[in-house]
Amino acid sequence: MDTAVNAEIAETKNTLKQLAAQVSDLVRGLERHIFIGNMVSNLPDDQRRFLKLAFDALLLRMHENSASDIDFGGFGAQGKVWYRIFGLKRADDSWGTFTPDESSIMVQNILSDRQRQFLYDRRNLDFSYSVEDDGKMFRFRADAYLDLEEVALNMRAINEQVRHIGELTFHQSVLNVLSLAHTKAGLILITGITGSGKSSTLDSIIDMNNHTVDGHIAIIGSPIEYVHKSDKCIVRHREVGRDTLSFKDGAVEALRQDPDIVMIAEMRDPDTIMTALEITDSGHKVFSTLHTASAVESIDRIVAEVPPVEQERVWQRLGDVLQCVVSQKLVPSLDGKRVLAKEVLIASPSVKAAIKNKNTGEIYQMIQEGAELGMNTMEQDLRRLYMQRKISKENAVNYANNKRRMEQLLSAGVRPAL
């Protein structure tokens, strides 16, 4: 870092040290953070603005080093700033260290009074955050929480631009299912573990529809990540906690707003799952996500999440409305970055019958043999990436859901020479 940046860091640290010194050692736990929040709320505007700019500098560093996430505060951070770069999370020692009170001051300074109160009440707060620099706007998805009674924060950078749908290499029949122009109704799920790029894929699909079909897209998120500018579609963004009270409420309310597509950012509870199925039943196209690693697991998870008395009905409704499941992973690539691997299930008549008959164990074979419909297993896609010399054999096996099947596929083909 240059001399000017080092001077700004030193000034920030000095300001934080002075503020932290005002916090009594007799105040402990949550009450300590409430005390800090009240202190921050009463700071002069110029001092709060200075601290915000200092915090924003931490985030702008993400853009410079191609980081996807930043972690700050809490016991686990040990006073350091951590960045995830191409899948690896490491501490950045250039910022020095922050005491727990200094971290709490920095985090609480960027929150509103209502957000602070929500954090105190729930011990967790999801929110969005924006930084403007040189005329460009950078957006972040944030989660503030407590880690051994210390305020901690994770922020994930939201892509500045949406990837073109063509970059995801979907088969044309899959694109037809994803497009409102070809398929007017049904449930499409994008699944994967945290950090697997689900939101980016959903945004690419929404972007494709926005630029190709006349309609109305309602997006319900917690928080709203990428903001789509209306083109051929009018695109509404409703953030849970700010514009609507819950995913379920937002989805139900959307039905009274004349939508063609409803995007529910996450089906995280039984009420939201049942609401999503009801919306598709009413003839709408619904996109959502689940934290599952495979298409079959996604189907089983949906049924398992609802009360036993509802499960029989869900099997039947899911068999009727499911159109497509894309389960994805970001795999370390040979160039030191990451590449998308995905499993794709299209709900063909035989797949729908298997769901209704609760025979999900048959579906993997159907995916494996469904290439003409655009289907492929995770193992088949990993093999493709290995044969294209994009990933190593070791990572092909490590990231496979079915490692035995992965080894069989790899032994059946010879990797082409460079």
C-alpha cells in the first residue's frame, strides 16, 4: 500500500481507538453492542461519514483482488480482515488488526437504527449494501451476526454485470424450459451449496427473459442482490424485511401484482415451499433455489421439508409442476480460478411419473441417459471439463456426487493431449 493509504489506515485506527476507549469494561455481551450502537448513532455526521469511507475501502479492495467475499469482526476473525479469492479464504495482514469493539463500531456504523435493533433482537441480520467509486456502483449481500458475543460480518460481492446465458452452455431444450417465450408455467430450481453461483445463474436466466419476452418479473430476495433494469419486461424487486415481511408474504402478494415470472430467491421453509407450489399451480413460472448438491436430493428435500400430512400431496404436485433442476458447483480450474460444473434434470414424462410414484432412485439413470433432452449428471459434466483440460482428475473425483461412477467415467475415456 502507498503512503497515503497507510496514513488513512492509521487515522482510522486512531479514531476507532478513541471511540472504543469510551466503552466501559463493566458492560458485557449484547448490552455492550447496544451501548456501542447508541454511541455510533449519536456521532457527528462527518465522523460517521469518515468511518463509512474507511469501511468502504475494505470493500473496494475486494474489487482490486478479485475477491468474492470479505469476513470481518467476531472471535473467529482474530481481529483480521479475511478475503475469499478464487475459492480460498485468507487473512489480509495489510489492514493490521481490530479489537472486538473497533470491529463492532465499524459494522454498526453502516447500519440504520432499525437494522441494529433487528440484529440485537435476532442475533442475525441479512441486508444489502452499496459503495460508489469513480461513478461505478458496487453492491454487496451482507450478513451480520454474533460470534461468541462479538459482532461479525460477511459480505459477498454481487456481480457488476450478469453473465450472458450463452456462457452457461445449456442445451437448447433446457433454454426453452427456462424461457417464458417457450414455457409459460412450472417450477425451475437452481441448487447447490453456499457460494456455488446459484444467484449468478438465476440472474442470467432473469436477464435472458427480461431482454427477450414482454412480461412482468417479480423478484423476492433477502436481500436483493443484482438489480435488473426493466427492458422488455417490467422487473419489480422486493426485499424481505424492507419491502415485504417474508418470502411467503412476498410470493402471495406477487399473485395480486399480475406477474408472469416469480423469482423466490430461496425456498428456506415449508411455508415458502408450499406457496411456490401453489403459484406454479396457478399457471405462473417460478424460479427458486435450494441448498442441495444434486437434482434427486432437491426433490427429496422439498418433500422432507413439509409436514408428513402434506407429503403425499406434495409428491403429486411436484410431479405436475416441476420443469427443471440445475444443481451446480464451482470447481477449481487448472488456471487457478474456478469453473462451473452442473447437473441438469428436465422433468420428462418418465421423470414426472417417478416423482409421483416416489421412485426418485430411478431418476439418476434417467438423467444419465437423457442427453438428447439436455440432461446430464454432475459426473458427466465433470468428465467433460476434465476432457477439455479445464480441471484436474483429482478435482473431478473430489467434486463428484457419485465418486465410484466418476472413476468409471474417467477410466472409459482417454484425456486428449495438448
